[in-house]
Amino acid sequence: MISFYQIQINKNQNSMKTKKYILLVIFLAAQWLLNTAVMGQQDTAWTLQDCINYALKQNVQVRQTNLTIQQNQVNEALSRAQRFPMLDASVSQNFSWSKSLNQLMQYGSYGASNNTNVSLSSNVTLYNGGRINYNIQQSGLNTQAAQFDADAMRQTISLNIMDAYLQVLYSEEQVKNSRNQVEATTSQLSLAEERLRLRSIAQSDYLTVKSQLAAEKQTLANAESQLAINRVTLMQFMELPVNDTFRIAHPNIDALIRQNPNLNSDSIYLSALGYRPEIQSSKLMVQASELGVKIAKANYLPALSMNAGLGTGYANSLSGISFGDQFSNRITPSIGLSLSIPIYQRRQLKSNVELAQIGVENSKLSDINTRNQLRKAIEQACVNVSSAEKQYDASLEGYKAAEESYAVAAEKFSQGMINSVDFLVQKTSLITAESTLLQSKYNLIFSHKTLDFYKGLPLTL
């Protein structure tokens, strides 16, 4: 006969097994989802915008600028709080022992006494030459300037990411071209080997093709090495741990070549003065330094403040009066005004004003330098675009001519009409022209995008 206790044990055991199965299923499902997510991330190609967004989240300098903004916001809140009264509370308890005199003027034994004091005090500035308002305005300008500095930092990092991204694309095309050249020369070496076996070419011709293949394999190895370096550079700019699964998307690069940009540097510069964050930051810093002069001069003026207090206490020396009666009857409110007039500060105030005025001149020079740097960068960007377009057109024409010459030479070589030396000369010319075209193409794209950067356009491919 099965007891009720045994039935309960069986039920508990079955329940524990069921829970274990459920936990196992949940664990396996979570592991599968995690692996799927990881594989999906590895298989997804990173676009330029993905790289920029990731870098802006991970970059230490960007995060530090965000902390600087927070610090300025705290300072701004602190300067605003100076308008309000300050309130302090204090409680003190004192114990003392002393000998008392009797009627015969003789000292007796020690007697204890204690005093309890409670007080509230408040102080508010009524007038201090406008320093509080000037400090509020200055801290607000510092906060805005810090935000513009953060924007400038993010834009600079985005430009660096785009440059590194284009370098990876360039290296990938370079590797692709090098592989095609190796494959073509490998086929030509097989043809040369067959001709050597048939004694239709000399041993030296065969060795020339073989040497060319070895040189092209070395070029391929160098291109693959440079691709690996550029991939690492891009991942390091992004603050992404280096891994072998990282790959980028391949936009339509050829569609970005002909953009017909505005190359009037003066008009671009005048427009950039209105939206470039570094310009806005430098203007705000000039205004903040001018407020610094007003703050320094305000110290010459008198400062008026009002203070108020409320206190009470208890002393056991007042015999016969209870603790509660003393606290309620010994309340002493007070109120007063305090006027501070600077008379002689050992040249401290005058020195502060002079230093603040020097700070204004320094901030104005920094603003001029920032504007000059922007103007020079825009002028250089316009020149780079114009030069890159000419280089691309010339390299494209040279590539087409080399391609036609190579096609003719390849046909003649396959028919045995020219030797390997003449053929390889044409092929080397094609390889050089192809490499020059590839380099000029990416140089032109980067030049266009750099100019877009100064125009305030988003960095996209």
C-alpha cells in the first residue's frame, strides 16, 4: 500500500525533473539565439555609416568631451544657485566642570554644567556688482562651446573613419587586380612552357615569363599585407577589437567620381563660418572671455548681503527652569546687513582685470587662427579636387591606351609574333597604368568627400 507521503515524494521528484528539462530547453534556446546573433553580426558587412556610428559610441575622446559638457552643465547650475539664500543649521552640546565658592569664600568640590545651543542662519547676496549674472552667462557660454567642441571632435573622427574605409576599399581592389594579373601570367607561363617543349621559344623567354610571375606574386603578397594593415587601422579607429570576420560593404564607387562640385573656396568659406562647430565654439569663447573682464571689474564695487539667524538654548545653571521652557523662551531672532567695500587689495583687483583683458585678446587671436585654418583647409580641399580630377582624367586615358596596346601584344604573343620580353613590357605598362588609375580614382573620391565635409554635407558613400 502506497502512503500519502510516498505519493508526495514522487510528485516532488517529477516536478524537479520537469523544471530541469525546462531550464535545459531555455538554456539551449538562449545559446542558439546568441550564436545566431554573433554569426549574423560576423556575416553582416559594415557600411561607412555603421563604422562611424560605432566609432562615435566607443571613441574615448568623444566620451571625454561628453563628460566635459556635463561638467560645464554642473558649473552652470552652480552659478545659477548663487542667486538663492544659503541656509545652515547648527547644534552644539557643551559640558564643563568647575569648583564653586561657598558663603565662606571657600572652594568646594567640582560641579558639572552643560549647555545646549541650536541655531539657524541664512545669508543672501543682494548686490555684488553683477558678478552672479556675469558668472551665469559665462558658464552658459562655456557649456555651449563644449557642445560645439564635441561636435567638431565627432566630425573629425568621422572624416578619419571615412579615410580609413576608403583605404580598405582601395586595398581590396588592389588585391583583386593583383590576383587577376597572377592568373593571367600563370596562363601565359603555361603557354610559354608548351612552346618551350616544342622548341618554338628560347629558354630565356620562358624564364622571363617565370620571373614575371614571381614578381607579380610578390606584388600580390604586398597588396594582401597592405589590405590587412588597412583593415586593422580601420578597426582601431573604430575602437573595435581586431578580428578576422570583419568586412565592409562595397558601395558603387564609380558613381561617386563625377560630382561637378562647386570649387569657389570663398563662397564655401563664407557658408562654413555659419555652421562649422569649431567656428561657433571660438566665437563663444571670445564672448566668455569678455564676460571675464566684467567679472573682474565687478570686484571693484561694494558687495551688499543680508543675513538672518534664529537661535535658542538650554543651560542647567538656570535652576528651576525646565528644558522646554528655556528652549521656547530663549529664542533669539536676528537680522542684519553687511556691506563690503574694497579699498586696498595690494593690486590684486587691477591685476585680475589686466589678466582678463589679456585673455580677451588671446581668445580673439584664437578665433582668428581658427578661421584662418578653416579657410586654408577649404582652399586646399578645392585645389585637391581640381588636381585629383585632372589626375584621374589623365590616368584613365593612359589606362585605356595601355589596355589597347596590351590587347594587341597579347594577341601577337599568343600567335608567337613577338617574344616574351616585348610582351611583358606591354603588360608591365598596363599594370602600372591600372595601379595609377586605381590610386587616382580613390584620391578623387576622398577629395570630393573632404570638400563635402567642409560644406556641411553628411559623409556617405
